[in-house]
Amino acid sequence: LSLLFLLPVITTLLDRPMAIFRLQYYSDALIPTFFISALTLLYNLFQKKLNKFYYICLGVYLLTLIMKYVFNTGAGFFYISLFFMMYIGSTIISIKAIRRNFRGAKIVGVGVLGVTIFTILALLAVIILQDKGLILSIVFVILEILCLPLSMSVYLAYDFAVANKTLKEQIGQIEDLSARALKEEKEKKMILENQNQMLEEQVHQRTAEIREQKEIIEEKNKDITDSINYAKRIQHATLASKEIKYKIFPNAFVLFKPKDIVSGDFYWFTEKDGNRLIAACDCTGHGVPGAFVSIVGFN
């Protein structure tokens, strides 16, 4: 929209006819671009989701540019169609936003209403006054173009002001909460200081108890570990000997890594009637229970 009003000023400052012609030629793209931009902004503010109607408008916009700059044909019909589609879409979105009580929706609604009023006035000026009403009609068209962006600007300013006010209120609430939290923290600190001596005595007492329990646990853990390590020797004694393994399978190797010292798995080799047999067995369970099952399985 800014470029739409700025380009005529730029052309008055240029003294190169070809540059002026190119600016005027490509400035025609700004009008449909303004229409689709305004509609996109409304969708972004109130709809939050693009629908089929928007994509149809986008298609008409692209078709307008193609007809104008690719085929070099008149695109007036598409300009007018895009304007009315933008106006219809804006009206529908504004009405829905007002019904849903969106903040500031009425402000944008006033802008859409302004577009309606100035469009009607521009048409009446041309119809009633004919050539004499041309200047008045241009004024109404300019006001019509400005209505929607001005209403959106007012809406954004209002929305920012409301957000700023809400933020100040939230900051005030946070400061109050911080003051309360600081006061409570001081009270807790005083209580903790009064209880500190009693807690230190309890800590010393509990530390002594924990040390005693730790010594008992370490002693029992050593006994259990020694017992399991001895069980490991028994389990390994039941497994196939290396001599049988290398005799039956001379190029074989065994990867046997128990998870918990003793294993719930076992391997087995034998040779019978000229057939070499090998088994790798996975028993239910782990550790000591699994090891017991592996002995049963081996037998």
C-alpha cells in the first residue's frame, strides 16, 4: 500500500521516460497484491487457518499477474473479481470474529463497513455526476483503499495496548508473589536456624547407625559373593571340557560371559555314532535361580 502511493511521487522526480513507463507498468501489480495481502492479514488475525476460499483468491491473484505480465492482455476483470473476493472474504471473517467476541474485531469490522460505504459513494458519484464526479469518485476510492489498513492499524495498536496493560498487571502480580515468597523464605530460614542444632545431633546419630549397617551389609555381601563364586566353579565343572570341545570341533571357540557371576545359560557338546552334536541353551531366569535351572537342563 505504501508503494502504491509512493510510486506516483517517484515518477514525478524522474526525467527518464522509459523508467517512468516501467514503474507505471509494474505498479499495476501492487493493487491485486494489496488485496491479497489485506485478506492474508485478516486470516492471520482472526481465522488462524487458511481455507479453500483463500486459495481460490490466491489463484485469481496469480492469474491476474499472469494475464497482465505473461500474456500482456487486459486483466481488468480479474482486478475487479479479486477486489470483490477480498471484500466478501473480509466481511465474512469480520462477522465471524465479532460473533466469537474476538478482541478488536469490531474495529476491523468498521474498516470493512467503510470499504462498503466508500465503494457505494464512488459508484454513485460516477453514475449521478458522471464526468464531474470523477475527482470525487477518485477521492472515495482512495478512502476506500485506506479504510481496511487503517482499521487494521488501529486494531493492532489497540491489541498492543491491551497486551501491554495485561503485562503490567502480570508484572505487578509477580512482584507481589516475589515479596510474599521472600517473606516466607525468611520465616523458613528462622525456623531452620532454630532446628539446626537438633538436626545436627540427629544426623550424627543416624550417621553412626548407617556406618554400623554398612559394615554388616559389606560382610554379608562378601559372604554371598564368595558363595556365588564357588557356585560358579561348580557350574563351570559341569560344562563340556575343553578337551572334548576341541576334539569334536577343533576350529570352534566358546564365548561364555555370565551376567551375574553364574549363568542361566549353558553349552553342550557330544559325539555319537559319528554325529557331532552341539547345543546352546537359554534357561528361564538369571543369576542364582537361572544357574539352578541350567544344572537341571544340563542333566
